[in-house]
Amino acid sequence: MTLRVVLADDEPLVRERLRALVGSRPDCTLVAECADGAEAVGVIERERPDVALLDVQMPEMDGFEVLEALPEDRRPAVIFVTAYDEYAVRAFEVNAVDYLLKPLEASRFNAAIDRVAKRREAPDPPADPGLQALLDELRRKRGHATRLVVRDGHRVSFVAVAEIDWIDASGNYARIHAGGRSQLLRETLKSLEGRLDPERFVRVHRSAIVNIERIVAMEPYFHGEYVLTLRDGTKVTSSRTCSGRLREMLK
């Protein structure tokens, strides 16, 4: 079985070293290399590699954000590449996630690839629970999100959380409304709610979250519901079950 590999690192010398390591393996084929995380998201979506070698620290978008921008069922096996960082290494080891330390050693690289190859030999390789556990842990340590990664085809853009007016559900995705634009985020509203500051964002309905700083008027409707008017003129109706918390936040 040949493993199709994508690598992403902002350092040319590291990319050169990774390219040579991948080329030394007869069971690996390098399908693409990237110099930043935003490019990596599009490439991984397009190429669907078996393995991604991701630098932890890249400008604009790090290796963790690359994975968070990909649907869980489209994530390849991941080997993180990092300069020595005590916390990162400990987190990788606790969650049984593969990693390589810079400067890169061939023996360590080969061991990591061997582990990936062995996992893929299973008839139906399961998703890596350790990887998701690591991402969940990092989200908790980072606190509330300050920006969101939005993908549109192979294009990746960023939305500052502070600029969001409101968010509504679109099937299993969330649609972000900010500055007169709407963008689809491939994440459920429930998952996104957990990443936002509850002092700023309130769930006003099972299918809507509002930035309370954008509310300019609140009018009683039927059966304990309210019609909210936002700064841009949008009107959102709050459900009775959510209205109590909304009133508390607006006191």
C-alpha cells in the first residue's frame, strides 16, 4: 500500500528535509507541499492524502487550525512537526498523537510512518480518537475563540468573532452573518456555541445565536417570545425557553 503524503511547513529548509524523508520511503508518495496552513486546508481537501505532515507553528494558521477547518471524516492521519515545546510534546504523548521534533531525524520519521501504515492495514481504519481529544483539549486551554476559519471551496478566510452580528443554523452547518456578508461554517451551531464567549453571544433560539452588542431593540411577541432588531436591521425571534437568559444579559 502506497501512502499519499502532503506536507506543510513555512520553513523552506524543513520542507526540503521532509521532502527527502518522504522520498526515502518506497511506500510513500509526496502529492503536494505547502508553505502555510491556509494553503494546506485547500490541498488536503482536494488531494485527500493518507498522511499530512503539519508544522505546529505557521503564520496566520497553525497546524491545529488546519485540522479544525477540516470535517472530522476528511482528516488524514496526522504527524505534527514541531520545535521542542514541553507542553506540545506532553499533549501529543498523552493523546497518542504522532509528532516529529526539529531537527528531524530519519529514525523518528520512519517510526511514525510505520505506525500510520500499520493502522491503515486494518480492514476499516477507525478515526483517530486521540487527535480529536487533543483538539478538544487545545480549545479548552485557548479559551473562547477570537476568530473562525471559513472554507469556501479551496479558499480559506478568517472571520473575527468580534465582528459577528448573528449566526443561524443551515442544516448541520452554521451560517455566520458579519458586516453585511454571510458565510457558511462547517460546524454545528451547538459546537460553535461552546467556542463563543457566553458573556457576548446568546442562543436566542435553537437555530440562532446573537451577538448581544448588536441588539438595538427587543419587542414582546407571543407567549414569552421576543422580536430582536439588530444594528443592521435584521429581525430575529427569540424562543420562550431562551428569553429568560436573554433578559438577564440585557439588564
